[in-house]
Amino acid sequence: MLCTIVFCISDAVECVECPWDKWPNHQRTKCIPKAEDYLSYEDPLGATLAIINVVSSLVPYIILWILTLNKSSALVKASNYSISCLLLVSLSLCFLCSLLFIGYPKPEKCLLRQAAFGMVFVFCVACILAKTILVLFAFMAIKPRSNKKKWTNTRVSYVIIAAGSIFQALLCICWLSLRPPFMEYNLHISPGVIIVECNEESLIAFWIMLGYLFLLATTSFLVAFLVRRLPDSFNEARFITFSMLAFLCVWVSFIPAFLSAQGKYTVAMEIFAILASSWAIIICMFAPKCFIIVFRPNRNSKDYVMSRHRYPVVKDSRM
């Protein structure tokens, strides 16, 4: 039993146990409050992650501004401008949702942060999946006697995005309704320190949410990988393949790091995974487009984008 000397009576020492949120001082003459530890904005790590995420959230809007200025160009049209806009807005929200993980874990933060993360990222990956399937249908539609042209409509993409987001929305609603996350004080990690953290309550719901995100990303990766060699001088499936591969690598490496971290470093690992995976999508999917639009405008033409003789199809007997 942890106790502290509070007073002496007739040369006898009486020992009194400190409350759960206090700790005896070095002389054991009184109880002092335990230090609270969480990823705060005053912490150098928390402040650095917050600044990086806020600055990063502006990058998608800069890209969106570039695409909007060149909305009528062949490259922007070929990459489905409307879905690209939704994807860029969702990427900005991905960066901003990580701010819910920084600061004092208030009950409302604990309630919303994982649900916000899950919904925003699933919407983002659903947009990529819709772009991937649209690329596949577009190339299938150019074949003779093909009836796939009706599937190249943008409304099909919206249906795919909505359908991909519905399951995650239902899962989050059930999670928040039945076993909502809550704030708790962890006294077992470090003596004398109170770890203020969010208890997810249902780890099954958390891993199902993350697993569904993996499922959508893996599906998008596989479809994009299959159509990456289709004849086009700017085949977006190649960049989707790279972005989803990087995305999956980040989150697969996140799992052991998340399970081994403790306290505020668990939160920091999830923020880092959000940051890295979002940047992976931006760099792999939008950096090549912006480079061509800004620095190689001669390639931003219908003839160049639709040309097939520049990059011939490489046949692989294994496929």
C-alpha cells in the first residue's frame, strides 16, 4: 500500500493512503497530484504533428485550384474532374481529423475521433475505387460490340462511393450507440503518472472498421494493378496502383507499432499513419498530373493523352 506520513502522535507514525490521483512526495510528508500525460499541443511531438497536419491539409486545395484552372484540359478530363474534387476534399479532411487525436481526451473527442477517421478514410478510398472501376469500364467500352459504355457515367462513380461508405457509416452508428468510446485514466503504465486516454471500448468494432478500409484499398489496388498496362500515355491506373500499394504498406506497418506503443505514443503512431498514408495518395496520384499541367503543358492535350503508339502494351504470358 502506498502511504504517506501525515502526522505523528506521541512518537507514533500514522500512515494514510493517498487518493488514486495523488502520489506521496519524496519525503513522504504529504500527497501531491500525479502528473497527467497525454499528447498535448504544448508537447513538442503533439505541436509538430499538429502543424504538419494543418499545413498538409492546405495542399489538396492547392491541387484542386490547379485542376480547376485547367478543368477543360484533356488531362483533367481524362482523370474524372468531379471525383478528383471529392477525393481532394476528403484528403484534406483526413489530415484535419488527426487533430481530434491531439489535446486533452475529452469525452466528445473520444466519442468522435475514431468514427471521423473511419468515415473520412473510407470515403477517400471509395473515391479511388470509383476512379479505378471507371478506368476499367472506359477501356472495356471501346471494344467492338461492347455494352459497357453506360457504366462509364459519373453517376456510377457516385453510386460506388455511396455504397462503399454505407457499411462504414452503419458500423460507426452501431459502435457509438451500443459501446461508445470513453475517456479513462490509466494508472498501470507508469507509477506516479496518470495516462489520460480514450478507451475504444470495443476493439472488435475498431478492427472491423480498419479491416473494411483494408478491403476497399486492396480491391482498388487489385483492379488498378490488372488494368495498369492498358494502352494510354497517361493511364491513371498506374498511379492508383502505386498509391494503394503505399497506402497498404503504411497501415500494415502501423498495426505492430500500434500494438506495441503505450500512452501518448499510441496516439502519435495513429496520427503518423494518417499523415503518411494521405501523403502517399497525394504524391502518387496527383503529383504526376500537377507536374505535367504546370511544367509540361505540351503533354496536356487530347492527342497526347489518347495516343497509343507512345507506350505500347507489354504482353505478359503470366497474366
